[in-house]
Amino acid sequence: MKHSYSLFLFLLLFLQGCSDNTTVNIFDEKLSKTKIECMRLVVFPPDEEVQKSLEEFYSFDDSCSVRLEVSLKRGIVCNSNQNSDKKALSNFPTSYLRMQISKGGKLFYSYYIDLEDAVTDEDAKVAFERIKKDLIF
């Protein structure tokens, strides 16, 4: 019995360590099945590293009505006592990356991930690859 419990605990920890905490939402299935001809890139707050990384994968057009809005935050610190157990017992996120695609002010795709380390250009590449997998370019 003790051996079974140890095996179960090991598998639980192993699977938890390999989980992907990415949240993807497709708000309008019709738009998500329509080929995206062009996109305008908006990075806020401005981040040259992330912007250059994304520009390597796609030729953005500033006049396009479809917007890829990228927002990120590094160095998140939570001072709330309500989260003290999460900070002590888990890998509390210190940054996030959000990418949203909208057309005419209507949001139809969202990608969000909490990160344990600062957002890097590699995180932006992984996110964009996921978007390319989910949508038609």
C-alpha cells in the first residue's frame, strides 16, 4: 500500500510539472475559420525584444483592421497575505503574456499564460506558433 501511494504521488507531481497553464479562448468561431489576410501589431507596454521576435514570424501591416494586441508584464509581486500559501508552496507567477486578436473592436481570439520567469522573445514565439496552429493564415 505504501508503495502504491508513493507511485501515485510521483505520477501526480510528474504530470503537474508537465502541465501547460496556457488559456486560449476563441470567442467567434466564424472569424476563427476565416483566413487572416493581414494583421497590425500593437505591443503595450512597448517591448522591443518581443516586437522584433514577432516581426520575424509575420509581416505586419499598420493599415490592417485585424489587430494582434500583445500585452505583458514582468516583475509581478504580490504583497497580499491571502496568497502567502501559494507563494510559499508553489511557483507563483512573476510575469504574464497576453495576445489578443480583434477585428473592428470585436475580440475573437485570446491567448494568455502566467510565467514563472520574465517574458522572453521565446515565450512570444511559442505563443505565436500556437495562434498559427489555431487560426488560418
